[in-house]
Amino acid sequence: MQVPKDQITIILPTLNEEQAIGKIIDEIKQEGYTKHHANKSKIKII
């Protein structure tokens, strides 16, 4: 069973990762997960 990417939430726990987080987010986007507005966000930076 494959779950559609628009139904997946990705949570990235980080601590002092400012040098690596940009690359990680870019790689996630390259896999087809994109940022959307409102409550449909697939990538949410808090």
C-alpha cells in the first residue's frame, strides 16, 4: 500500500542544525514533497 505524498506530514526534529537543514529541506522537495499554504502544508517549519 502506497500513501499519497499529499497525505504525509514530515516532522524534522532539530537542535543546532542550521548548517544542514536547508539541504535536507531541498532534498525533501526534490522527492516531490512541496510546500502548500493553509492547513495543507507538507513542509512546515516551526
